[in-house]
Amino acid sequence: MTFGPLTFLEPLSLLGLLVLPIIWWVLKITPPRPKEQIFPPLRLLYDLKKEEETPQSTPPWLLLFRLLMGALLALALAKPILFSAKETGNKPIVMIIDNGWAAAENWALVEREAAAIIKQAVSDNRSVAFAPTIQKFGNEAIKFAPAKTALEQIRKLNPLPLDAKRDDLAKRLSADIVSGADVIWLSDGLDYGYASALADSLKSADQLNIYLPTSETAPIYPGAISETAEGFRVIWKRADTNSLRTVDIVAFGGRGQVLGRAKASFTAKAQSTDSAFSLPAELRNRVARIQAEGIGSAATTLLLDDSWGRPLVGLLNGSDANVQPLLSEWLYIEKALSPVADIYKGDLDQLVAVSPSVIIMSDRARTISPELTKYVENGGMLVRFAGDKLAKRADPLVPVDLRYGGRDLGGALAWETPQGLAPFAPDSPFYGLSIREDIKVKKQIMARPGSQTDARTWARLTDGSPIVTSGKFGLGRIVLFHVTAGPEWSDLPLSGLYVNMLKRILPLARPNVTTTTSKGTGDWTPQRTLDGFGRLGTPPITATPIANADFAKTVPSLEHPPGLYQQGTRRAALNTVNAGNTYELIKTENMNRQVYGKRTPQSLSGILLAIVALMLAFDVLLSLLASGRLGTSLRAVGSSAAILLAIVIFALVPAQNSHAQSASVQDRYSVDALDLRLAYIITGDERTDQMSEDGLYGLITELNRRTTIEPVGVRGIDLETDNLEYYPFLYWPVPRTQKPLSDAVARKLNQYMATGGTLVLDTRDADRMRLLGAEVHPGLAVLSKQLEIPKLGHPPFDHVITKTFFLIQQYPGRFAEGKIWVEADQRGSARDGVSSVIIGGNDWASAWAKDKKGRAIAVLENEIPRQREMAYRFGINLAMYTLAGNYKSDQVHAATLVKRLGTLDENAPPSTQPKPKIIIEEDKP
């Protein structure tokens, strides 16, 4: 019930105001307590009066005082909440919600804010037009509806891995809808280029309120990713530069294992920063995705594809086919590159056809071909080595001008001694590599001196002459070693430095062109796509293949969501944000700015109860005065008032914050000790906690329908304050961003497990495990350091949990293929055979979840027949298992017991029946 900015959460308590006339009548007919006085009979006769006297009653001022106290008590029990005036009104509301990728990080706040506003609209009897910026199915008309309808819509809405389509929304918003309405825009803070167009379409609104994320939680998104000599680096960008911010960036392998970590630190006013990873080439080539830790957004999940893996290096066949293998120049190159690259040998036509990252050409394979020139000009890298052929005649595919003829060092007719390598310059990709003194160069191709040569030199001899040069050639690059690929001219190929130099060159090449070139055939089919929170899953029904020729220019959409696409054996990634995109903040002129999470409605219950208690204390004082029980001196009255006031103040100081908790928590757990309830651990994420509650509610309905177990409700557990001992198991949807537990909470959980409780840890990532393989769940890794988790294993086919009520061999939830882990030791005598920990990733709550009408809430992956039914069966077995222990464990050994007892013949006389074998503990089957 709402009166302007004042809302009553318990309006039925206002019926207490109807009692005020009764209080008035009772007080009116009840006189004050008579004074005690010595009875003097003669004195009464002396003062005897003949006229009638009216009996004395409660003074009017005291009567009004008590009526006011009763009215305030009724108001306090109605739990009044005072909102700011701008959140209330009587005009219709147009609610615009940005539901693109940028809203994902703050989605819980967006939902909470929207729900609070809509609930207020329900109280105000206002209609709401619900307008998400991305419509999932076509351009649905925007129209006003009862606020309760909008409340259902917001609960079904999820962020999508796309830019907010505000231009489409501006076209769909008619002037009739906006005119005179209160517009509330729950924005993600970014301008994708059409924010002004949407703002213009809202000018006729009576009031325009825009909600923005804080600077600390404003969206970030990736830019370009590039390989470096030490590993690789990723550019990260943001639009809101008003705060310092540091984000942990994690590189994951194809199986989900963590390969590296780096930090992206934004300084004040900085729009971009980078995260630099130092990884050897072997690990760098195994990176499958890069993700900002703790930010569940499609944009902060950067997928890598075949263009990122092991580089393809082509070795150009030459005229050394008759050379012994151990004397071939290719021997040294292959040994150096085979650990970090895929090597392909062939003639020029074959190499150009597969388009490798690098083509390496030795002097024996020297060729001048238009195809090779075109390959380099189009972005390829050519690494070539000097030799007698190059020394004899000019060649256009060199990075610097050469002095043809060569330079001999240390021979019989040499004029100089062999030279060593000078330290690498800081701008060289070889900088930081150690150089051994025994590496000597006996012969080299000389470069003509000049400023261009100096700028293109990557390595020099101790006399300053270039030994490795490099330069741009069209879109590609040419690298020239001024010595042979083998040890004929130098000791370099015999050293580890040679290997490291080649490894440093590979990251500078373009990626393998094996994913989206015109050489491919067929369309690109979506295999795994991202949702708005950056989770890979099954493609939505709206996803369609992408034509091969269009893949490189495809912008993510409902038809082509970001994710991994397949063409035959090749895989390509379509990421949410293009590396070249840059976004700005929304301009909020002529808008009322508000920040998510800053709504602070004021509860008036505590204040009113304090006033009532104070009035009650003074009522007692006034009653004592009226009855003559207190002396009439001012000192006595003042002392009594001071004592009563002090008592009230000390009683009410903690009441405002803790009286509800201290009373309600104790009452709540006293009730839980009498009735069975299923419980889940509150994570702080509103969506996750709501799904846990709905899931256990759905499981309770099935338990009540099918079994004699009759839980009466669901309880959300706050680990810091709540008691755990009344619940047979605690369902815990462990987030990947799980923070370390306090010591007190860890002790409480360990005590709970030690005294018979079971933790059901659900990582909800079975789909992720199926795609990426085994990985350490970061949330479980945090918990395992503090909880006393026993040795775990997969339950055998005859485990008690497989037959406590239903006979099952799978443990499905929203996913069905994930396995579970239980205590490896099934004996568990101290716990009646019940595992203290059950771990899985099938997202059981989503499969169990029902709304109040008994309808399923979440969509399942449908990996097995009747998956939801099988999920309920597992849930029922789980409840039976944690409540009843090993009461069915004898069935596990039934076959063995029958075998030991022997086979009985019903037709044989009793004397001939075999006697049962007595089994003692030492007997073995």
C-alpha cells in the first residue's frame, strides 16, 4: 500500500487503527487509580456536601497521548518505507533496458533496480511499457501494460552478446508512447553511435531518468591482440576514465587449464591499457581463450581460433636433394622450429597454396618468382639465408642493399679475424638473449652502409657490421640472415642462440591464413556460441551459418552470434567486439542521472517503535504521578524521568539495526529445529540465489508428491551468521569468482561436515568441461584450501546413492554428461556411510526449478531422454541419501549374501536343505 513516497510493506497491520476507538472508550470509563489515605470518619461528616459529583475520569490530554501512542504502534507494525519523491508518481512509465554485452557485469544491479521501480509502479497502479534495446524475436510492438506484466518480463530478460540496438528502439518508440510519460533508462553507460538518436526520440517525455554503472564497474572490452618476443599482449579499453582500475586477465588452454595470468591496470583518465603475458612459444600456441577474471561479459571473453595456434612454417625445397640429411641446411632449421611450429616442405606452388605464416628459403632454394613476391606483399613473412648464390648476383627480395661478393674472415687470405656477435639493441626482437663468446662468424654477405641499413638491423657483429636485417615489403616482411642456414659460414646454427632467434621471429609473422580465406569451401557453421555472460554453450535457434566470403566482415547479430564456427576441420572465432571498435560514454545532458545501487529507501519502523517506546516510558511516569506513587518534588520527578529516558535510549540504540535479526533469526531457527527444510548457501548473486531457491522448491514438491519426506520450505543460508546444524545438506552453486572464506566460516563448515552434514557443491560448468576438457574450477580451488575435503572419487555403479529410492546410474541436471565426486571411502562409520562432500557440475537447481504454478523455469540441454525426470530422481535419491544414510546399503551386497547362503530347493525335505553358511568378519567372499 502506497501513499505518495510512503509505502507500507505490511498494510494489514493498519487495521490496528480500528482499535483506537475501543482504547478511547476503555480509558474514558476507567478512572485513575485512587489515592491511598487514612480513613477519618468524623472528618468526612464535617466536609459532607449535598450536591451530586461526577466520578473522575482519565484526563483528556492523557487520553489523546495514549491514542497517539497506539496509532504510532500500528503504523510501525505496517513497516512503512519512505522513497524519494522522484521514484513515485501517477504517470505511465517507459522502461528502457540496455540488454547487450556491456550490461552483463552489472546485470544483477540492473535487475534489482528494475524490479524495485516496477514494484513501486504496482503500488502506484501505474502502467509500464517495457522496451529492451535488443528484441530477441523480431520487432515487437512497444505498448503499455500493467506493471505486473513488466515484472514478469524483467525476470525473463538476459543480456545478449551484442551491441545495444538503440537505433532500432528509437524507430519502434512512437511519440504517443513517450509523450507525457516518465522514462527510466537502465543503461550500460556506452554510446554505440545511436544514443543521441534514442535521446531525441525521448524529448517529449515528462521526465527522463538514466541509470549508469559506477566508474569502477563500467564496461571494459578488448582491442587488438599481438604476439611479442616474450609472449603476447592484449589491449583493453574503456569509456569511463574517472577511476583507477586493475583487472586480472587469464589465458586458458583448450582444456580450460590456466596457462598464464597478467594484469590490466588503468590509470586515472586512461582509456586503454594492456596485459602482457610472458609465455614460452610452446604454451603461447596452446592458448584458446583470454578472459577478464570476475567480469561475466561476452566482450571480456576473447576466443582464439586456428589462426592463433602453432604457426605453419613452410620450407622451400631447393637443389640439395642429393645432400646427406645430416649435412642439409634444413636439419638445423627443423630441429630449431619443430617444437614450436608445424613444418611443411614443398615447392613454391605448394607452399603458397597452404599460405603458411612464414616461408623459409635457404640459399640453395633461392628463387625469384612473382608468386613469392606476391606472397610477401600480401602479408607473408620470408626468412632467407645467405650463401654463394646470393653473393654472386642481385636479388629484389632482400631488406637492405647488399655488397655482392661476400666477406671472408679468418681464411688464408683473410684480412680480419672471425667476429663474434655484439649485444642486441633494445629495439631488436632478439633483445635479452644471451650471447656465448664462442659463436664466431667466418663469412657473411655485407650490407651497404646507410641510415636505412642501420634502422633495419636486428643483429650485428662486434665490428658493427649487420648479421641479421629485416624490412617491410608491402604488407609483409623479409628477414635476412647474412650467413648460411648451416655451419658453413658461422657457428651460429650450432648454438642454442640460433634456436631462440628463430623462435623470436615467428610471433612477428601474420597468423596462419587457414580460416576465412577464399580457398575454403562451404559455409561456417556455429558450433559453440557465447551468451551475454561470456559462457560458451549450444547455439540458439536463431543462429545460422555464415557464407565463407562474408565471414571476415560479419558483425555479431542474433543470426550470427559470437562464438566458434566450423568449416570442415577448420575453426574460426567470431568475437563480440571487433578489435578496432572504440566506444564513448553516453552524453546525459537534460537527463536525471542516477547510479546503480544508490537507491536508499528509508525504513521508518525503527524510528516509530522508538517513539512508541519513549511515549510508553513517559506514560508510566505520568501514571505514577497521577496515582501519587511518586513524590511531588521536582527533584523526584526529574530523577525518575532521567532514569526512564536512559533505559529507553540504551534499549533502542541497537534495536534499529539488530532487533529484527536477533529476534527473527532465533525464532527462525527454533522453527527449523522442528520442521525439515532444504537449504542453499547464499552467494550474493541475485539470479543464482533465486535459481537455487526455485530449484529446491521444485525438489520439495517432488519429494512431497512421491515420498514420505515432507520438507516444509527452503532456507537461504548466510554462512557468516546462520546456524547450519538443522539441514541435512547444503546446496552450494559455487561461482568461479568465489572469495576465500573467513576463518570462522571455514571452521563452521568443517564442523558441519564432521557432524553429519553434506555439502553439495555444484560448479554448473559441465558444458564447459565437455568443450574445454578437464580444468581446475577456480572457485573450488579457493574452497579446497580451507575446507577439510576428504579423498574423492566417482561413485561406483553400486553406490548407495544410486538406489536409495530410484535405481539410477546418471546424475543429470541442466546438463547430463557431467560426473560427480563423492568420498572414496564408502564405509564412513562415523557418518553412517554418507559422503560429507558431493561435487558435480550439472547445474541441478536449474533442472529442479519450478515457479509457484509448478511450471519448469529453465531450459535443459536434453542430452538424454526424459532428462528433467531423471534430474528429479537424482534429487530425490540425494535427499534420501543425506537423510537416511546407509539404510539401503545392504542391497549393495544382496547378490553376495544370496550366493553365500546357497541355493534353496523348495521341493526338498527340510533335512536335506543346505545349512546357511555362517559369515564372520574375517571371511572373504
